[in-house]
Amino acid sequence: MKVVIAPDKFKGSLSAQEVCNAVEKGLKRFDSSITCIKHPLADGGEGTLDILEQYLTLETVFLRVKNPIFETIVSSYKTSKDTAFIEMSKASGLELLKENERNCFYTSTFGTGELIADAVERGFKNIVLFIGGSATNDAGIGMAAALGYEFFDSNNSIIKPIGKELINITKISSKNVKFNLSEINFKIICDVKNPLYGKNGAAFVYAKQKGANSKEIEILNEGLINFDTQVKKSLKIDVANIEGAGAAGGLGAGALSFLNAQLVSGINFVFEQTNFNNYFKQNIDLIITGEGSIDKQTLEGKVVKGICEEAKKFNIPVCIVSGIIEDKQLILAKLNPIALNSIMELKVSTDEAMSNAKFYIEKIIFNQLKIIKKAN
């Protein structure tokens, strides 16, 4: 029996590689003769570069940039030949902030723009930007400001490039942009399909988990609407309803507007870069995948969805393991795995699930194989 193990990380608990190792232990405990192929994955969000570094030869560039609340930090990005790989979470990520500092009403993607500016100054002609894990809801105006774009209010004063100020933009100027960005090929790697604003947009779907209260979320949504209006007026671009425009607090829209970027599916990009699709040409009996949390957002373009969709084309069964599952019947109906189980279903506490995730994953995989064998 040949099994491909291809999970995402269990955020806050295990890396994707550690999940692979735990799954392998469960498989080998069930049957030591099983051939295990471990292929850790990511969906384009934070941690994707850690995965790509296992498959590509990358060098690291370190520099000082501003974090989401404009404090100076040391950040980095990766390079290979003429390409720079930048994770926005390294400069503008939620995990860079303490709990009491998190509020996307006041945060900025300025540091992400500084990473991009450094890569352009160094002569990289291809820039791949991964936009998951953001602490922001500024539609990328912080990023743009770091590149020389200016945003003015009704008093013709330059605004601070944070989410709160989106609603006050009355003019966008590109006259002081430092670079000829049309000479750079920008790919934006995105794992969600949300539009810029509205009930499924950046503010209403994601701003709460980034610290904004209900009143601030309403203002942020109005700000995103205004941003769209001003971009249409100043740049003659209409991006609001493009799938992924609302990713990373609207950075998707900002990248389309200010960088003339191409939005690319995160999981498809990672599949391509790591040659994952080659497995489907082999005699694979089973694929085991998973991530820390499975819910309806999994269906928007996460690792688990990508695996299930590709496996279906080749009639390869899939087992899914996670830390917690919501919307279980929806996931079963849409993705059709032969097994779907979570650690929390074992009736353990969240702390116990997080601290002993390896043990519980091994247990779940062993039990899944027992049930599958019995059914067959």
C-alpha cells in the first residue's frame, strides 16, 4: 500500500512536516509495510516559504521594515535567480503583534511595501507575494505608500496609510512612485476568493478576528467602498469584484491596482512549485491531508480542498485529519473524503489537543485505517 501524506500546518501547534511525521507513525503502527511519501504543503498563506524552501534553493535577504503598527523590526524575504519571494506576514502579519496591539482599524501594510521596494531596488524582475496571515484591512495603501503612492483627504493632506483612513481618501497620486512597476512581473499568491467589500468582503469576513469591533468593521467596509471609488477615478481600474480582491484585508485589490499584479491560486502555485501533481501518475492507494481547522472557509481554496479536487480526478481516496471541524456535513458533501476526523472529537481540552497533537493525530490515523479495512 502506497500513501501520500500531504497536510498543511496545524497553526499554533505543529508544522506541516510534524503533521506528516505523526501521520506516518499512525500508518506504520497499523501496518509497518505501508510505503509513506511525505509531502508537506501550504496554501499560499504564512509559512508557505518554509514549505517551498524544502523544494527550491532559496537565499535570504534581511532588512529592517515597519511592522503593522509602524514599529521597526527585522524582516526577510527569499530569492532565487531573478525572482523574489515575499510573505506579507513577515512584515504585516497578525502574529507580529501582541494580543492587545491587534486591531486592523489602525494597522498598515507599509512594511510589505518596504520589502517589495528592496527587492525592486536589487533588480528582481519577478516578485511573488504571498498574502495570507495579515493583521491589516488597509486595501494595500500602506504597501503602495512605501512605493511612493500618495493618498489625500478633502483638505488635500496626505493621510496615514491605515484602514481607518480609507474612508477619507479623495485623491490618489502616483507622481512620486519610485519605480517603473510596469517592468516588474508581480504574482500575488492568494488562498481566498472574497470580493473587496460587502457581506463576503474583507471587513465583514475577517476584520473581527483581526481585532476590529462591529462599529469599526462598518467603517472599514465603507472605507473599502470609497477606496474602490477612488481607484476607479484616479487609476481607471475596477477590481472590487475580482475573486481574491478582499484577501489580506484588501491587499489583493491593492496589488491589482498599484502593482498591476496577477492573482494566482495559492494551492495551485504550491502544487506546481513542489511537483505535487507527479504523484497522480504513480500507483497511489490513498492520500492523507489535513489542517488545524476545517470549516466552510476550507472550501475557498485551502490545501484540503485542493487535494480532494485533484484526487477525485484520479479516483484516489482521501482521508482528512484536523484539530477541529466545523460544518462537517458540508465538508463531507463537498469534498467526499472517505474519512474526516478531528482531535476535538476525542473530547479533549483545547490545551490538551494543542500540546499533544502528534499523539492524537497518530491515534486518529490508526483508527481511520482500521475502519477503512473493516469496510473493505
